[in-house]
Amino acid sequence: MIYRTRAIFIFVILLVSLFAPFLISPPAVHAFPDNCGLHPSNLFRNGSMAPGHQTQFGEVAQDWQPFVLNGSPRFEWVDNEKWDANGAQYFWSDSVAFDAGIFQSVGGLQPGVFYRFRIGYSHARLDPGNAQNEVHPSMGRQVGVDPTGGTDPKSPNVMWGPSLFNSDAGMNPPQLTMTFAARADKATMYFRGIFNGGGGRAKIWFDVACMEPLFDLPTATPLAPTATPMPPTNPPRPAATRAPSTPTKIAPAPTSTPPPTETREPATATPTNTLAPAALRYARPDVTPTAGLSIDWGMGIVAGAGLLFIVGALGFFGIGYLLWSRHR
């Protein structure tokens, strides 16, 4: 009887060992969150678009500035279309085309280091008058960066990513993510909304702006110095030479001597200085990396303990069964 009790006890231990890894769940470890507007590692100030200040174009989120390349859209802070509790940046126009957005300069960067930024939540919709915000071919979004830290959206230093038109993608669209190498100790990021015109109210929302360094990428090669074109130097023109005049005798019939002709050496063209080729641009649409193998030490310990329990239980069960068989 005692051997049967031991066998049952060992069998119960075996069952508990089998299900132990599923009964104990270690705390989950999260990486940089998708909703990173308020995360302390976010390099943007006020990435959650909390309300801020009045400008000539309307109300703009704190620590952000508006820019208008075309048209006259109205800027507002709203809390009706957002991702977090702090609201969103919104600008709109009734039927009139516009090209505008918001920007922010971020300091404290390391030249040559790669950085990634994105707009985590955005929409571009057209309300034709039926209170329905519809996706429309005339509505687009775009992000850009000036890696030198300038604040002129028309500057040739600004590198724009691909435009995203006629799309209902709102959360983390890859077209609105860029990776770039800093060229100074600050950079300026632009979030742009485009409306090509049409009937109805065009609406743009931006929320949850995120930026982080990518220290695992190799640093970029510094820009080569740009050659300064020099004005071409013309070779000195040789002085005109005249044949020495010889006195002529006065003849009975006066004759005129033709004046001597100037002799000029042919001018040789001097090649002008050639400019160095333009430096490569490093900004590019970010590619979502494939998920790698992650090691969770908490789960590994639990799983290892479970396997150890299973092996031990099987051993005890085998010994108990042998003892029970001999004393039946």
C-alpha cells in the first residue's frame, strides 16, 4: 500500500512539473513603445502634441512651429482625433489648396550618428460636406529633415521622404519614418500636409512624434569639403609688336607706305576648376527590421526548472514503479 501511495505522489509531482511553466508567467519586457510621445527617451519635446501657443497661422502645439509653403490653412489644437490624452495638432482649409506643416529643431546631437524619427499617428482626410472624413487623392503627408539644423523648409539641405497620398494608414506608416545621419549638433524635422485643392474641407492631424538615436549603426562618413569655383585666369595678352618704321626717301611722285599690321598670338583656353561631386545623402525611408531572437531570462529559468522537475519526477516514478512491482 505504501508503495502505491508513493507512486501516486510521484505522479502528482510529474503533472505539476509539466504545467509549471504555464502557471508562472514572468513580467513582460517592452522595448521603445509605439506610443512614445511621452516616453523619457523620446528626443522630441512635447511629442504628444500638448496644447501650446498662438501664431500668425493659429494655435500650434507647445515646442513646435508652423510653416506654410503654399495657401493659408488654419492651425488648431484639438482633442477629437488623437492617440493620447494630450490631443493633436490639426490644420485645415475649405477647398483652397495648401502645403504646410509643423517643425521642431532638436539639439544635443552627435554629428555622424544616425537618428530615426517618425510621426506615430496622422490622418489626411477630405470632408466633402456630408460630415464624413474621406480618403482622397488630393490629400497627402510627408516628413523631412534638415541634418544641418536649418529652419527653412525651402532650403536645399532639407531631405524629404516619400509622399503618402490617398491613404488611410494612420498608425506608424513606414513612409512617414526617416533615418538620417546628423551633420551638426542639431537637426530640424518637418511634418508636412499637402492638399492639391478640391471641393470640401481638407483636414490634417499629427500626433505622437518620436525620435531616437541608432547607436548600433556605424557612424556616417563626414561630408567632403565642397570645392569653391575660382574665376578663370586669362593668360596675359602679348603686347602688340610693330615693325620699326624706316625713313623713306621723298620720290618725285609721293607714294604711301601701308601701316604695319599687329601680330597677335592665338589665345589658349584655360580650363576652369571642376567642382567635386555632390555628397551622398543619408536620409532614407526607414525599413522595419525583422524580429530577431530575444532571450527572456525569466522564462528561461522557469522552463529550465520545469524540465528539471520533469526529469526528476520521471526518475522517481520509475524507481517507485520498480519497488512497487517487486513487492506486489
